[in-house]
Amino acid sequence: MIRSLFIQTPSLHTHYLECGDPSKDLVVLLHGNVSSSTFFKPFMEQLGSAYHYVAPDMRGYGDSETKPVNATRGLKDFSEDLYHFIQCLNTSGKKVHLFGWSLGGGVMLQLACDHPALPSSIILESPMSPFGFGGSVNSGIELKASDPDFSGSGGGAVNPAFVDSIRTHDGRLPSMQPEGMKASPQFYCRSTMNGLYFYMKDGQTLVQRGMIDQLHEDLFTEAMFKTKLGDANYPGNAQASTHWPGMAPGDTGVNNAISAKYCNLSTFADSQCKAPVFWIRGAEDLIVSDTSLLDVNNLGKMNVIPGWPGNDTHPPQPMVSQMRALLDAYRQQGGSYEELVLPQCGHSPHIELPQLVRERFLAFIGHA
């Protein structure tokens, strides 16, 4: 049984989902951008009672308190919220296992850098690059910016139509239509989720393929609508730039916090943390990829954004290669990691292939 709860921590009134056995070791599941703990709910229903599972909503997402994100601190607003949350729940000093999806993976790495003794294991599912989204072109762990002001990343790099689709709740809910009424078409927010969050095989959604039911697709879409919008949250503010494509990161909001201007998790390689890492990703991921559809440089190369300066100075950000370089360096410094690449899977393995992910990650933390 999954419980929906709230807790007041020193930094955030936090909503979270909970299941399992509270007397057992703690497993923390952290969601990605434009989502919430709701995206873990079907997965949690299958986890059993071997551990105490909790899935909090980050600030500005789901049902947690809305607080501004200071982008100049990178991911530290989120990681400090998470640290306080864990400390409030884990008063008896049990083992803590961290499972971070997408943005949540970056937050987990920041938490491990700041509190290296905390995690007993770290599961990174489709984690964002250690240099976030946009502005960097290096394939190793030494940051190289495409432009000095990191243009092409930050709040201004988000498609305004997508933000509007969240604001206007345009996703529609087919399963809630009156009986006999034809379902609404796939509007922008829902179609973005189906086309980017998940792998569409032969153009079919997970619902059409029978992998999730319509109710869960509706719940996921509603969770996206709860994303708090504005300069202080999603996507954040922007600044004009003299460099292509004409905008640079601002200083507030989540998408500025994940710009390479402020986000640099390369310190994880030589941190005091030596927890084993399990890196899970889908082979068909279109969000975190060396050719990401959310990368301005890659969109320029695809002629989606005009005026691209060219591959010599503005190649697509090698997001997967950047993460592999970081984890290879972590291994060289005494850490360890395993990588699992899942075929015919997109950005959300715990939703697309839940049984396989459950078996593999539980086996992993069982040996940590």
C-alpha cells in the first residue's frame, strides 16, 4: 500500500509517497524535471517490503512547497532539501540507497559530493549529464563551454509552447471523457511525454502497446501540470546574448540550475564518496543522449534552429559520454560502477520495463 504523506523539514514542506517496511533500510526515489513522485507510483506498487521506499516531490513540483530555485548554486537547493528530508526520516541511522531519475540523478550526485558518507549505493537512471543540459561540448570531465556566457542553455532554451501547454493544462484526459465520447487528440504536453519520456515503438505509445493503462498516462500528465512555472522555478529566467542562438542562462529557476554555467558535478570523481553506482539507461533515450532532442546545438545541427555556427565550435553535447567519463574517473579514484543499457527503452526504464529494473536494482542494493 502506498501512502501519501507530508513532512516539514528545515528547508521545505515536503510531500512524499511511501511504501514498504519503515523498519528496514531506506531507499529514496527522486523524480526528474517536469514530473513528480507520481511517476514512481506504479513502480512502487511492485517493490514489496524488503526496504522502506520513499519518493519525495522536489521544491516546485508535485504537492511539495513552492520555493524559488537559486540557479547560481547549481543543484544545491534541491540536494539540501533532500538531505534534510532524509535526516528527518532516517533518525535511527539505517542504510540509505539513492535512486535518481534524470534531474534526480544529478541531485543525487550533488548530495553524494556534499555528504559522501550518506549513500550506501547510488542508482542513476537516465541521469542528466554532469554538466546538465546545454552550453558544454567536452567529452571528458574538464568543462569546455561552447560560448563564454554558456548561450543556448538555461531557461531561455525551453520551448515556450511546452511551457504554455503546462500552464493551460492542454493534455486532456481521455479516460475521463464521458462514455461514448471520442477521446481528445494528443495535445502538446501529453505528446511530449509520450514521444520524449518514453520510447514509442513503431509510433505507438505505451498505452497503445499495453505497457501502461490509460489511467496512469492521465496521472502522469496531471503530475506534469503541477510543475510550478515562472522565473523562480520552471523553466527560469534568461538573458540576451551576442552569441548564437541569442540567449544565455539567467540566475533563477531549474533550467538555469542545470546549465553548465552553474552545474558541474565533475567533483564527484574525486569526492570522498565511494558508494557503488548502478547506471541504468535506455538505448533509445532522446532526452539524455549524445544527440539529445533537448540540446540546442543538436537542434541547430538538425536545422531546427537557424544560424547554427557549425560542428567545429558547437557540436551536440555528448551527454552520455560525459557521464561515462565521470564514472570512469570515479572508478579510477577507488569507486565502482556498473552500466545497464536497455534496448527498445527510452528515458524512463522504471515505467517502460519495471520488472527488469526492479529485479536488477534490488539485486544491486542487496549487495551494497
